Amino acid sequence: MVHPTRRSTAPLRRTTTTGLSLGVALALAAGLSLPVPAMAQKGGGVTITSLGHSALMIQGGGARVLLNPFQAVGCAAGLSVPRVSADVILASSLLKDEGAQVASGKFLVKPGSYRLSGLQIEGIAAPHDRVGGRRFGNATLWRWRQGGLDIAHLGGTAGSLSPADRVLLGRPDVLIIGVGGGGKVYTGQEAAEVARELQARRVIPVQYNGGKPPANCDQGSVEPFLKAMAGATVRRSGRSVSLVPPLGDGMVVEVLR
């Protein structure tokens, strides 16, 4: 249900693990929902799984939230399309590489206040690019609380945050942020500045190239972001990571894939 008020003034509050299990891989191939770990089923935290590009599945607190499903075009060319099932789908925009309707679930892309699957979700309008939205229009920034953690999704924007945006986003426990640069995604330096500005406890970089960029892709690698985050702990966590509150105050970068 969409409420009349679009914004709320209340602020929210290099170790290696294994990749996707065979069961998870088969579930993705079949278009099924991912198995929910026992920790997440009990509501004590979330498990976050990378599905490529800026698509993540977040499970915990009795809900499955899918971020930025994509078609295999542009910088997502060559990747497997995430045809999975979720309770809620949050897209940064309707661009095919970050807001394709290829998964099953309640699809949200417009700013507003939503109450779905036991989650209070806030969508905040922001320029998608560095020229006030004149090139790529607006994107939607998302914030919600799941599994006892405050989560902010800035996976598809290059626009500067306004003072009001910073208040609405609050201090996230988990910040998901695009870092690959180009016309519609933060550069590594810009993303690091936003992460520090919001004082995020865990930062998950998305929208970057892990190898040779596809043709006509203007995004680079995650390395400039990691360099700009000097002083923060970096963990290369494979395809998924489980986070249980409280997370503590030190900033940690979780590199998935």
C-alpha cells in the first residue's frame, strides 16, 4: 500500500568464504527462491547473495527482498538473468540493466512509502546522473529495516545526496552502493565519500566490472573504490554473506561475487 506522504522525516538507523552451493545454483537456474538460512528465518540478521551486477537477494526477518534485477544488456551483458522469486523487488530505475521485470514478486520502482511483507520501505527520489537527472532521469534510493538491520540501497545513482536525503537515509547498518563510475553510477571516490558521509557499518559495492568490460560499457572495476576506502576492513566474501546485529561501529567493506 502506498501512503500519501512520500518521505518520512524519521532517520533510520580480506577474509574469504565459500561461494554459492550447488542447491543455490540450481535454484537460480530454475527461477526459484533461494533457500533461507536458519539464522535469517529466525529474524536475527540477513543473508545477502550476489546475483551479478547490482542484483542482490536479501533474506531475513521472514522476507526476501530482491534488488535491481536486470536484462543481460549494457554493462550486464553476458551475465545470467536473475529469474528468481522474492516477496519484494526494489529497482533503482526502469533501465534494463537495473530494473528489468524478469523476476516474480511485488515490483517497486517509484518513490513512496510502502508496507509490504512486514517491512516498512521508503523510496526517495534522486538524480540518476551528475546533471540533475537531465541525462538519465531520476533514480530511487531505498531504505528499510530487515532482520534487525537498517539497509540503504544506492545501487543506481551518481547524484550528490542532499541534506534531506542524508537525514532520510540515516546511518545504515548495510549500505549497498554502485561504485563502477560512468554516466549513472558513482565513481569509486564518490562512493567512498558517500559511505563515509553516512557512516555505514557494512558497505557492499555493486555495479562494477570484474573483468574485461562488455562493449559500450562505461563502468570500471571495484579497485578504485577499495583504494579510496583505505583504512576500512575489506572482506572478499564470495557470493554471499550473513550479517547478524549488532554489527559494531567499525566500517567493513564486503566484496561479493
